[in-house]
Amino acid sequence: MITFTRTETALPGKLFELIALTKEGQSLVKKLTGIEPSLHMVSGGAVGQLVSMMTFDSLAHFEEIGKKLLAEPEYHAILKKDVGLIVPGSAHDQILRSI
């Protein structure tokens, strides 16, 4: 089992806009792939951090879904909306492997 996480920090005053945009993106991901991402807010760290998570059967499955999303213009449009909502350089991706 593979879990992919993306952490982003909202610019001051942009947290609720970032939450709405992230949920819009997650809805598109579910529509395109059948995978339902989850959204979490970090407590005890930097203010305004959100973590999106998706789980995959394997790294091959992760790659397959990634290629599918990157080929979708509607997904690109949502990613572009992130600009102006997150602290530059704050996006951080991780791949976690179940043990």
C-alpha cells in the first residue's frame, strides 16, 4: 500500500480559499480516477497547513493515476489556481509505504 501526501501552507487570509480549491481538485480526482482523496489540517505546526492524502495499491498504480491526471487539462487548470493561495516553496510531497 502506498500513500501519497501533499502539504501546502496557505498565504495569510487565503486558508478558506485554499480549502475550497483543494476540495474542488479532490472532487475532480475522484471523478477521473475513482480514488477519493482526504483533506487534513495540521495542528501544532505552521498555521494554515493543509495535507491532501491518496492511497494506492502500488507504486505502479500511483504512476498510472499520476499520468492520467497530468494528461487532463481540467486538472492543470485547477493546479494553476493554487498560485496566489499558497506560500511559495511550501508545497511538499511525500510517498509513504505501508510496512
